[in-house]
Amino acid sequence: MDKQSIIVCILLAIITTNLIRVVPMLLIKGQISNRFLRSFLYYVPYVTLAVMTFPSMVQATVSPVSGAVALITGIVAAWRGLGLFPVAAICCAIVYLMDNLIL
């Protein structure tokens, strides 16, 4: 790629990224009063994070089984009230043990 094409690509990326953020602010002027829409928008970041995280948890390990077991264990640990760091540490330990000792 030449220098001009790279600059055009960077500018297009900047415009696209900013349009995604600016257009909703221009279209929605006041407080959103629809209960369904408010709850939908509340959970969008969590769903986005889950969609990006869960496949990589299973595919980034030596065996998909160890990733799936760590995922299930992490869900159970979080459900029981453990915080982010303990859940992450437990999941890492399970993947390490399963990949190196068991499988």
C-alpha cells in the first residue's frame, strides 16, 4: 500500500468510529423513557463482552475441553459471589492443570 491509501484508510476508520458514537447522541435528545429499550441498552456491553470472550476462552487453550471446564467453573464461582480476580485465578488454574497435568 502506498502512503496515500494508508491515510485514506485511517481517515475512513476515524469517520466510521466517530459516526457510531455521534449519531445516537444527535438522534436521541432527552432521557430514554421506554423501559424495554433502557434495559436492552443496559445489557448491551455485557453481551458484547461475552460474545468476544467466550469463544476465545474455549479456543485459546490446548484442548477445548479445558477451556469449557474453566468457563463452567468460572460461571459457578461468579454465581456464588466471588469477585473478578478470584474467578479469573480459578479459571487460569483449571486451564493450567488440565492442559499440563490431565490432558
